[in-house]
Amino acid sequence: MLRSNVFALAAALSLVFAAASEVRAQDSSAPKFLPKPANCQNTSGPFDRWLAGVRQEAQKRGVRPQTLALALDGLTEDRDIIRIDRGQSFFSQSFLEFQAKLATSGRVVSGKEKLRQHAAVFEREELQYGVPAAVITAFWALESDFGSGMGKRPVMRSLATLAWDCRRGEMFREELLAALQIIDRGDLVASEMISSWAGELGQTQMLPTLYLKYAVDYDGDGKRNLFKSAPDIIGSTGNFIKSLGWTAGQPWLVEVRVPAKFTWEKAGLDQKQPTSAWSQQGLMLANGQPLAVDKLEASLVLLQGKGGPAFLAYPNFKVFTEWNQSLNYAVTAAYLATRLQGAPALSRGPAPATPLPPEAIKELQTALLRAGHPVGEPDGKLGYATRAAIRQAQLSVGLPADSYPSLDLLDKLRAKR
């Protein structure tokens, strides 16, 4: 992909990725911060007075006054960031559209070059943390194009603005304080900390609380620099992925071929069977070769219905959904990692379903709620609860239960009003 196209794509998807970064801040030891409505009123007072309170809190956490002066003196709020954060929109793209834009052949080529260039560091990382080089490289590619797409906004101003604002102030106050601690321990200087509007750090885009906790000095220079040091990027990302529950030596995702006559309600991340059972039901690798016959459990994932591409997701796949809850993103990252290990290009499937627009999915969610299926608040997003409810509704009206929304299902539910 040409660099100009990379930046055009990054601009188009920046809201999706920046919003999803919030997921990565919620590890098991962190408090949960629920955002307030986008029309909330800011009661923090003038920015300068509020920032003085941050200085006091940072000093109580051990941050030196000279660090605070270098990082915060002259800082002002960025009203444009508040506008972006409160105006996030939902991008409706099918999996095939999404992965075609992100898991490009250019990224496969660049990723394989990174694997060759840093082979010794990746070998060290895998011995220490157990995370395959291809997995780290896939996230590295998608998050920043290996550093070429990290953004251009000053991180400290972004974090301070989001911490001052009412919508996610509690969460971003912690991120701001963590960023100050990172600067104070000598890892980074404020001037080199640039990012998208959400304040993520480095080439694999860690929020500061995660950077503070999981970044490691892998090049031995006494600093943890995920902006400039490839060894630090590799070691730190491996350390973080391990913390999400990665099991060394196990697969994460494989593309499969599903027979035309199949019990489709067995698909879904909430449905698990040993690989041997999937094999007995006629599943095979996408190239027609048999599946490995073992007891490792896996789920069948159909992101565009029974006629689209199909995958078996193993326990390690959960790490991808912990990194980013978007199933399109998670499968794209996991699939790209398999490509970097030599897997063939993705099959589109015999007849991938045409995705419904968000308005139609919202109507479908409302109809599912009326029919007694728990989907939460209708929001037009195809999440896990909605997919599970669709499967049950499809079974009840006699449609193939592949958990994917269709106009046929919506019409049948409309007829039941």
C-alpha cells in the first residue's frame, strides 16, 4: 500500500482504533471507568486550576517538580479533542471490507521483513514470554504501520484535555498521571510523545497505564522507549500479550472450509468443541487438507454468515479480543499473524452475506428484545450478545442459524409484530 493511502486509511479509521484503545486499559487489575453521556457538562472548573490539582496529586505519587514543569508548563486544553471524543461515530464495514484495508499484502511483506530484521530479538522474546513473533508483528503493523502512523498530536495535551473533560475524566486522569510517571522515571521526554487524539504511546499503541506496567527495557539502555527502540517494542508487547493470558505453543486461529450441509447453530465463540469433533463434522483446512486431530477446543467463527470465510478460533484467540473487542479487528489481527507465518491469502467463501446497515441492525435488535432475546441497548453494532440472540431467533423461525443478521430474519420478525 502506498504511504499516502496508509495515512488516508488511518484517518478514516482513527476513531475506531482510538475508541478501542479504551479496551486495552481495562486489564484485570484496573478499575472500570464507565463513560458519561456525550452531552455531559464539565464541572472541573478552569483548566489551569484543574491542572494545579493534577500537579499536587502527581507529586504525592513521587513525580519530581522539575518533571512536572517540563511536561505541564504552558499546557492548554485542546477543544478539538473534546469534539472528536464526544462525536465518535460507528463505522459499519463488513469483515471482508475491513480486513482488505488492514491486512494488506504490503503489510505482509513489511511484516516478514521485520521478522527477518529482528529475528534474534523475537527469539529472545518468545523464549521469555512465549508469544510468537508473528503475533507481535501483526499488532505492530495494524496499530501504527511499524511507526509510520502513530499520529501527530502531543500526548500530554491530549491526555490532559480528556482528563479535564467530564465524559471520561476519571479514566484519563489515571492515564495522565501514568504518563507523568513514565517521563519521571526517564523512559521518555514529553516532546517525543506524539499520538492520535486518544493519547496512546508507541508503535504498538499502549495507553500510559499499560506502558507503565508492562514496558520493558529490551535493548539495555536503561529506558523503555516504544517510540524508537524495536527491541523495547518487541519485548514490551510480548510481556503485555502474555499478561492477557497467552499460552505458549498453542494456535490461535486457522481458516477452515465448512461443508454445505452443516448444523450452523454450532458456530459462535460461545460454542466450543475439540478439533477432532470439528473434523468428524466435515470441517477441513481452507486448502482442503484435514484438520489436526487433537483435543484442543475451538469455536467456529463466521463473520459474514455461512457463505463467508470461516475460522476455528482457539483459546489464545481470546487475547486478540482482549486487545480489541471488535471482532472484525480481532480476526483481522489474528489472520494477519497466520499470514506472516505462511498461511495462504484469505478465501472470501462461496457467498458472503451482504451486511445490514447499522439502522437495520438497530431495528433487528429492537425486534429481538421484543421477542425476549437479551441484546442490551439497541445500538446498531453487531456484538457478541446480538450474534447469540440472532442464532436463537434464526432457530425459532426456521432459518440457518449462522448468527449473522439478514434481511430474511428481519422480515420474519417484522411479521410477528
